[in-house]
Amino acid sequence: MKESLMEIVCCPMDKHDLELDADERDDGEIISGTLTCTDCGESYPIEDGIPNLLPPDMRDDA
């Protein structure tokens, strides 16, 4: 995920801003980390450069 996407992504639950906590970066790309809603506190994982912005009840956490 490119960090510039932070300007357009928002929490799918309440449409508030997301805060980025990047664990791994590579050449301007965020490879892994977490996006956390600044209002409701829900967290969304970033894995292999792809943010999973599905609501918690729709995620496959297996």
C-alpha cells in the first residue's frame, strides 16, 4: 500500500480518519502494519501490502 492512500482511505464503520502504524516498509510501500480508526478504535491489518478494510464481522481471521 502506498502511504499516499492515507489521504483517501477512511474507517468503513464510521468514515473517520485512520492512523497508520507501519511495521515494515519497502521502497515507499507499506508492506505490513495496522490502520486504526481515530474515532471508534477499530483496527484493520495491512498484510503483504494490502489493507484489509472489511468490517470486523466480515473478515476471515483464520
